[in-house]
Amino acid sequence: MKLFSILNVRIEKYKNNLLVSRLFAVLGVDMLVKLAGIILLPVYLRLMTQEEYGLYSYLLSIIYTFSVVLNFGLYIPLNKFYHDHENEASRGHMLFTIFCLLAGILLIVILPVYYFRLDYILVKILFKNQIDYSNYRGTVLLALIVSIGNFMLTNFLFASEKIKKLQQYNISRIIGINLFAIVFLFLLKNHDRVRVRLETTYLIELILFLYFMSTFINELKARFSKAMAYAGLKLAIPIMVSAIFGIVINFSDKFFLEKYGSFKEMSYYYLAVSCAGVIPMILASFQNAWLPLFLKEKDLAKNVLKTNKLVLRISVVFVTLSCAIQVFVWFLISSGIIQAKYHETLYILPLLLTSQIFASITPLYSNYLVYFEKTHIASVTGLVICCISIGLSMLFIPRYGVYGAGVVSIASNAFYLIIYYFVIRMYIRRRMNTIPITNS
């Protein structure tokens, strides 16, 4: 009886915990998103050749990488200022200002690139293997804009605590994207299946984005604030610069693999990336649920205590999950659900899982840069890791291929974590020496 009593107390404690309840509300849906992706992987792998899957995944990673930069870090002031502006009108002005900044800067950047065909120069740099880029140009532009919009809308729904709306949005995306992508890939077997999948995916994404965007529009108040714009850019620009360096850090492995290998060889690597992607997906859900609560907490000592506990728990969870993923992928390949030609994925996967565990802990420390309004540190750190990543990529990937890429990924993320840990610890000590510590 005593054991049941203790369990009930623990369960009630977690049920009343805002972070836990919010995390599980979102994580349940996000897990469905990722599980649907993994469960349907054998279907996609049979509907596409290895070369097509390799090219599709490479294009997708380019789109994702650039969309992270082209939100210009404006999701940071959106999260930071949403709860600072308790007045509905003031909050509406802030949202309108962020929207105008994003739309304006995006037009300034993208229009010249596409008008002067500068993207063709970029493609020549990114692709050694020959592709008919003109066939994908419009689709890539659509995918880029929709990805940026989806990212900002998701951040808004988290910041505004519209969790049910976020669940509806994500469930609609799971069903709509996978249903139409599989149907059209099956029906249009004689067409360019890379383009078919890209176009289907992002047209459905666009339709759903426009539908759920009404939630954001309803809170807008049409007034541009120069003061808010300046404060927002002050926080956002260093994050954007850091994201530019992040392109090199997170994309250098794929870039050098494309230069020294084929799309067929890249298919092994991207299959491992997809499977290891469960970890950053869970972390992203956790980070989205945790960041607004972290920024709202003004007691630094409490945030430090909570962060230390989270780092330990997340590490244990992700190590356990990594072992389960490795066993699951072995089962899929050994049972023939995924074709035997992807067997090499089993040897690459442990490297990428290890890398993602390091990467998953880093954001918990980088949150302090926003908390202390020291986001410029992210840019400096990004530059250092950028140089390390390029050097290691040039050294290991031409010689060891996909295994070299895995080692580079581990090293880059480990260095990132170590640097952030010591920098944040220094800032915490400084702040602790200047403010009273609350022990409650």
C-alpha cells in the first residue's frame, strides 16, 4: 500500500508539472510524425531507387539547412517577447513587426538571387553529380518558403501556448503529406519521382500552412514598431550569423560526401540520418516546450538546478533510445522489410546516434545566451566550430567516406557542447555573484 501511495504522489506531481504535461501533449504527436516517417521508410525505399532517395534526401537537407538561416533568427524575439508584452495590443504590434521584418528581409534576399539566377552558381558549388536543376528550381523555392513559414508558425503556436492547435496542425501534416506522396509516387512511376515527392510534400504543406496561419493573423495588430524591430534584430542577428556557421557545421558532411561519392552511397548515410533523426525530433519538441518556461523563470538558481537535472535525464533517455533504434533498424534490414542493399546503414548508425546525443544536450545550455541576452556568443562559437568542422571533413571524408562523415559529425557536436558548457558556466558564476540566490 505504501508503494502505491508513493507512486500516486509521483504521478500527481508530474501531472501537475506544466513542462511535463505540455511536453507529452506535443511529443505524442511529434512521435507519430517521426514514427510514421520510419514506418513508411520501407515503402518510400521501394518506390524510389537508391539514387533517387539519395538525391531527394540531399535536396531536402539543403532546403532544411537554408530555411534555418533564412528565418533570420526572428523566432528568438518571438519567443522572448511574447510573454513580455502582456497587453493584447502591444503583443499584436510585436507579432506584426516580426512578420514584417521576416517578409521584408526574405524578399530582399530571395528576389535578387532568383532574378539574377545566382542560385545556379550555388548549385554548381553544392553538386558534383550532374542534376537537371532547372527541373527542381521552382519546387525548391516553394519548399524553402514553406519551410520557413512552418518553422515560424510552430514557434508561435508554442509561444502562445496553443497546444491543441499545434497538435491538429502536425496530425494534418502526417496524414496529408504521406498519403498524397505515396499515392502520387505509385501512380506516376514513369515521372521524376524526386520531383513528384518534393512537389506533393510542399504543396500539401503550403495548403495546411495557409489554413492554420489564421491563428497567427487573428492576433496581429497592424502597427510596425521601430523600437520592437530594433530590439528584435539585436537578439536575432547573432542567432542568424550562428545559423550561417551552422550551415557549414551541419551540412559539411553531406557536402563532402556528395563531392567524393555517389547518390547511391549517400543513400546509406541518409537512411542512418533518418533513423537517428528521432533524437533531434524529440529534442526539438522538448526545446519548444521548455524554452518559453525557461525564459519566463526569473530565478537563475532555479533554472540552473532544472537544467542540470534535465541534462542528466535526457542523456540517459537518449542513450537508451539509441540502443533501441539500433536494434529496430537491424530487425527491419535482417527481416527484409528494408532491402539488404541498405545493410551498411547498420555500421553508420551508431556514429550518428552518438553525434545526436551530443547535439541534443547543447541547446539546453545555449538557451542561457538568450536568457542573458548574450546571443553574440553564438556567432563566435559558430565560427570556431565551423573551422573545426571544415578541417575535419577535408581530412576524414575523402579517405573514409560515410564513416569519416560520422566521425566528423561526432567531433563537431562534441566540441560545440564542450565550448557552450564552459562559456555558460562562466556567465552563470558571474551572474550568481551579483544577484541574491533563492533556495526555495
